[in-house]
Amino acid sequence: MNGLGSFVLVLHGHMPWVLNHGRWPHGEHWLYEAALGVYLPLLSTVEEVSASAGRSGITLGLTPVLLEQLAHDRFKAGFDTYLQDLIRRARADQSSPELSALAKWWERQLTGRLDQFHAIGGDIVGAFAAHARAERIELLSSFATHGYAPLLLHDQAIRAQLRVGLQTSERHLGFRPEGVWLPECAFRPAGPWTPPLIHGDERNRAGVDRILEEEGVGFFFVDAHLFEGIRSEGLVDGGSFRKVDWSEADTYPGQGWRSVLEPHRISTLGQAASVTAFARHPKVSEQVWSADAGYPGDGAYLEFHKKRHGDGLRYWRVTQRGADLGDKAWYDPAAISAATFRQARHFGAIVSDELGMHRTRTGRPGAVVAPFDAELFGHWWFEGPQFLRDVLLHLHHNPNVQVQTASERIAAVPPDKVGWLPEGSWGEGGDHRVWLNEQSKWTWEAAYRAEDRFFTLLWDVKQHPDRAAAARAEGALRRAARELLLLQASDWAFVVRTGGAVDYGFRRLAEHITRFERMANLTQDLLAGGSPTRLQEIELADVDAHDDCFVDLSLDAWG
């Protein structure tokens, strides 16, 4: 590889299933806000960068449950109405002398996004897929509903999340992505495991790496602290695997062991491996994430937390960090280009410096990997897509840095180290505390009961001597499977822990657990030769009305 190394920008696009589950402040408006603030602007960023550099090089994850929603007719109709409503608000605000100029600016912005949405036929998913086929970007898959792998009870539940996810991505995109985003970057190695809340039930579990590899996944992403705990297992030379001692990483640090600038192949069984882990570069990522010094806190940028009339348009700028909302000054769109350009150059210099220091230490071309939640760019940080455009254009013209997708980096510099990876996530504390705590432990108890009951019913259906009764029961069990996937989503525990939507998170969990139990009961009744009661027919309609996602899933995913 020429130059110092590569820059890999990774964006994680995700939204839990919110269609048919409320509108505002929690529900479908989350999805509409993301489409307006993140996905349409990101399409523009890809097009603008590609027009200048030939390609953008972004690695973008679109989770299967997000794909299901962006492709849904209800979203397309609702989003159009949502945009029209915002345009009407912008026009109404023009009657205010102090808002008039900014309201006209908002009208132009929103009208432009509506025109863009109509120009692609409302098909945001298809537009991203077209860019991927043209090799301007790389797309990732993920677990079906963002299930938290290390805490799921059965290995087959993890496999099902992944299998349904990969199949869904392929159905929507027209191809199967090579890499995945592990929900919450959460990983667990192979070995003995005692489920939390189930005492004395130690079981031997497959590592997440083994499940990914067996399902044909090529790479995934973890947080930096997991690389600190890597244990050296082997080296790859010319395609051949050579076992090494655990001390290899300490003895030969010049090989790049444990460096976040060196993707590692991962095997928690101490053998050859084909699946690769990329680690987040903390210093580079903190330029954006830092609450104290991150770029989004620049005083010129649009203030996220202050809206007109509660849920209207934003007309104010950050002004000063920590300033009271009443002290915010008016936003000035003309000041933004200078700010994003300046910060893009600063960001690019840090990337180049980190690669240079790695080259000096090891003589090897490094990879600065910068993964972010996609919603940071455009939703939380309105100017984020423009910043990304400026960063990518700046680095594309830096002869010492190659902007690459994750797959391109692996192809250009095949990972030559195989390591054992410890357990952890990218959440608070680097462990599971965000998703398993005193507030949420009851949800895991319910989820574990649901997993056990599902696999019992699956066995009963597959082995039932009356194949006609089993066939009738399969429809109900597929719906139970759908509810099992939805209740496993990591999002509900997250919004409860962060306080962002406590009532909504608990309500959604309770609803999916209730619907699962209803479909499980119906499965049992149908296996016994019964017919749906009038109440059960209503419950079937309720499930289909609220959760019409993954409608083509096969029970074989759990088999």
C-alpha cells in the first residue's frame, strides 16, 4: 500500500421497529426525523464526494429492521406527509419579522429534500443499494432487530438474529453484504457461560466470532478496549496459519498486536480464522464524540434542543457550550462552510498524524477506523453530513492517506494476526451494564422464558405426527418468532437506561412479550387440533397490524 495507510469511515444506521407504534414524541417521528436529517443528506454527501473523487469510500450499516421500515409503504406515505407539514410550518413562520429570513431558508431546505425523495421514487434503500453496486460505498448488514448477542440465552437465538438479518438485507439490497455491525459492538468469546439471572446453569457457548464465520460473515467492528485484551493465537503467512504462544503479542509489539490501527482476524478457539475485527480509533473518534471539545459543540452550529413551539423548526445556534436555551442566538447558515472546512482539515491532520506515528513505530500501513452512529450526522448534528463531505474530500486529496471501505482495506492489506478477543461492548463501562441492570433484569427473565418456550414449540411443530396440524401451527409460530426478535432488540433497555423514553421502552417490551405469549398459546392450541377462537383471531390481526415486518422469515433460521 502506498502512503501511510488508510482511513475507514463507518456509519451505523439503525432504528428499532417504530411503525404502527405511536407517532410523536416517541414512535414514527423518530424514523421521519432520521430520514430527513440523516439518510437523504447522506445520499447527497455520497453523490457530492463521488462527483469530485470518483467514490466516497463510506462503509454504511443499514440494519435489517431499518431496511424493513424505509422500504415500507406506510413510511413512504407518512414521510411525504411529514415533510409537507414542515414546509407549511416554515411558510407560516415567515409571517414573523424576526424569523422570516431563516424560515425562507428552511422552506428551501425542506422543499429540496422533498424533491430529492420524489426523484428517487421514495426508495431510499434502493438509492443506497445503487451506490453500493457502483462501488461508491459499502453496505453492512446486522442482526435482524439489533439483538444483544452476549446476553441471548441460546446460540441458536444468536444465529437466528444473524440469519434473518442477512436474508433481509439480501432481499432489500439485491446482494448479501460481506460485513456486519454487531449490535452495540457487543462480543462474547467461546467458552463456559452462566446466564445472568439463572444460577448454576453453566453451559458451553460458541463465540460470536464462530457464529459469524459459520454464517459467512467476513468482518465486524468492536470498541478499542477489546483490542487491549487481545491474546495472540497465530500468524498468517501466505495463507498458511502458524500457531504462536500467548506471549507473542508482548514479545513482538512491532507486528502491530493489539493496535487499533491493525485489523485482526479473530478466533476464540485458538485456530485459523477468516473473520476480521476492526477496532474504533478512540482519539480520532473523540474529535466528534467529546462532550467538551467535539466539533458539534461549535457555537456556529444549529442548536438541537431548542425548537419553535415544542416540535417545530430550529432557528437558534449553539452560541456557547452550556448556555441556557433562552440565551441562544439566531442561526446563521452562511457561517457554516468555514466551520466545517476548518474542522475537516483538523480532523484530517489527526488521521494523517496517527497513521504516520504507526508507520514509524511498526513500518506497517495502519488503518484509522472511525465508527459512529449515523444519526449523529444530520439529526443530532445538523451540519454533520457537510462535515463528512469536507473530511472525505480533504483526505481523498491527501496522497499519504487512502480512503477505503472495510472490504477494500482487508483486500489491500490482508490481516496477518489471529487473536482471541475478550468480552465487552462499546457502552458505558465497556461491559453489559447499559443493557442488564436493576431496571431491566425483569426484561431478560421474560426474554429467557420466551426463548425457552419458543424452542420447545419449534421442536413440537417439527416433530408433530399430524403434519396438517403442524402446518396450521407454523403460521402462529412464525408470528411468535417475529415477536421474539422484536422483544430481543437492545433499544428498549437502552432508552430506559438513558432516560430518553422510559415509558415507551417498557411499553414496547411488554407489548412484544404479550404478543409472543398469545402466538405461543395459539401454536399450542393448533397443535392440539383446535381452531382459533374469536379472541385469537383478533389477536392474530393485532400482531399483523402492528408488526408487519420480516413477513417472509423461515423457522429454519432457528433450526
